[in-house]
Amino acid sequence: MINTYQLYQQYADATDPLRAWARMMVPVLGYQWPGLPGPPPMRKLASACEVFARTQLTHARPAFDIGSVSEGGRTIAVHEEIVSATPFCTLLRFRKATSEPQPRVLVVAPMSGHFATLLRGTVKTLLRDHDVYITDWRNARDVELGHGRFGMDEYVAHVISFLEALGPGAHLLAVCQPTVAALSAAAVMAEAGNPAQPRSLTLMAGPIDTRINPTAVNELAKSRPIEWFERNLISTVPARHAGAGRRVYPGFVQLGAFMNMNLNRHVDAFRNLYQHLADGEIDRATQIKTFYEEYFAMADLPAEFYLETVRTVFQEHALPLGALRYQGAPVNPAAIRRTALFTIEGEKDDICAVGQTLAAQELCTGIRPAMRLHHVQTAVGHYGVFNGRRWENEIYPRLRDFINMHHRA
């Protein structure tokens, strides 16, 4: 059977040197040579070289690069601190240079082909008023095979363990894919009477019940049996990497799926990047480059986690049907009583449609009405729920107030 990962590695080995050469040629071709009138005659070629160089995928996490945050008119220094770590994930804290106590918020980042830095803007906004922690998932191809499997149970166990590391009184926030795991963790902790169960749980644009207003992503997940996904989308990490032999859902396959969903938009973006560079519009070009530097940083998913997610969340709808299990025992959202629940959706979300996250409210029957809130943000798609102007100006103030309301309840 052909190893797709090995084919990709051979392609990258062949083309990455060409991209490196193109990157080196950009300043040479774009240089304003003395005596030549007007714009450099080679600027268009320099622009083409840079666009080609920018199509390279990377497989290491970019930096969060959050060195400071504005708070109450002051600029406060921020530095990263490792609180806890496993072979698969680091619990990262953004410690602010202030002694003022603030609500502790654990942000559960998706394990969906991108790194946790995709939530850089989410974290930076939260830091205005909170003590922020995040699940910094490792690229599965860098995790040695001897560290064992990583499936849904292990994911939920990580969330529980990290909440215990934060201690009682913390708040839990999950974005997109991990909303199922976050809700499961809160339910398991509530049923066990765990003192570290979160004060509040915020679920943002997540697939709690994908039977509601199914999107193209949901339909694709149900279009084939799970055996097809395992046979066609799972590969083995090549020998050169630390995780050699580990079965993964490769990040480059996920990126291809993301790109195909909005292919014309991405083609237009690179066409615009070329034109902005050729016209000397550096600021506009930089915006596009910054986005794709993050977008093309890809992480592999452990095969067990990917297949279990597709099967239980998207095909079997195990959570809303009461069939989801954690370490063999049923997951019971109705057991949650002490944790306030806030669900947030985007009106134009084409990945997790309106109603799919709201479904958590119907499952959590033990939470009193005064401890519930739901918000649909108009005029935003999936990404706009947790990044951008409307996140900062319209969604975040509601979230901040919700956390404050229930922080000492």
C-alpha cells in the first residue's frame, strides 16, 4: 500500500530547495539598481518568486509572540510559562507582570491540523481581563511511538488534568472541535464531584450536534464509512521524524481539504499578494503573508483521535444521542449543575452551523436558567467567532461579563 506521507515527503524534499532559492532571489530582483529609472524592472519577477516561496508548508508551531497586553490604559509585559506537560500537549500560561488576581481561563485549542497559535488573537483579547492558559498540542509526528495512543479519552483526560492543575474556580473555554471534549470533561468532573470542575463553560462554534443544519463538512464526514477514512486518509510518519511509525491524519491532507472548501478565495488571495508586491503596496501584502504563515503551519493528528472524532461526533452523533462514553462509562451532561454555560455561534458559519453549538443547552438540563446564555453573532463566519473586529467588540464583552458574573457565584 502506498504511504501518502512518504510521497509528500519526497515532494517536499524536491521542491523546498526551489522555494528557498526563490526566497533568496527576492531582495536581489527587487533591488533598485543605481541609474535605472522608475520602479525596478525586475519587481514583477521578484513578486512571483516571493509568492512561490510562500506556498511552502511548515510543520513547527509558530511563536505566539504576545509580549505585552494593554490593560486599563497600561501596557503590561507578558511571558509564556509551562505549567504542565505531557508527550502530546503543554499547558501554557501567559503570565502577566501584575499581581492583581483575575479569573483563570483555560482555552482548549482545536487539534484539527493547525497549531494553537491559530487562537493568538483570541488569547490576546482574553488577556485584557483574565489569567489565560492554553492547550498547546504537539505535532503528532514529533511524538515518539512509545508514548502510546491518543484518542478521545486521552483528549478529555488532558482537559480534566489541566483543570486540576489550575485548581478550583477556573473557567473553561473551547473553540470549535474540542467543544465536545470540553463538555464531556465538565460532565465527567461534575458526576465525580471533582472540586476542580469549572465555574463556567464557554463553547464557541462547535459540533455538539451536527444533525442540525448540516454543512458540507458534516455531509462529507457521513458520506463514507469510517473504514474508508482509515484506508484513504491515514498514513504512517516517515523514519526521519521523532514519531516514526506513528499512524496519523497528516496536516497536509487536512490543509488540502480546507483549501478545496474555498479554493477560489485562496487563489484570489495569492493573486492579490502578487499584485500588491508588484505595486509596492507592502502593508496590504503583509496582511496576506501574515495570514498564510499561520494557515500553512500544519500539524498531524493522531490517527486514533481523528477516526474516533469522525465516527462518534460526525457519524454516530454519540453525545446528543446519549451514547458517548469516557473510559467505558456514559458521559452525562445533565450531571452538570455548578458550571454556568455560554454557547456562541456565528450567523454565517459554514463549518459549524447555527444550532449545532446551541444543542449543548438542551443537553445540560441540570444547569439553572440563570446560569445559561446563548449568543448568535450576526455577519460572521466560523473564524470571525473567535478572531477579528466583531469578536473583540461584540462577542468578547459578553464573554467577559459572563465570566465575571459567575466567577464568585
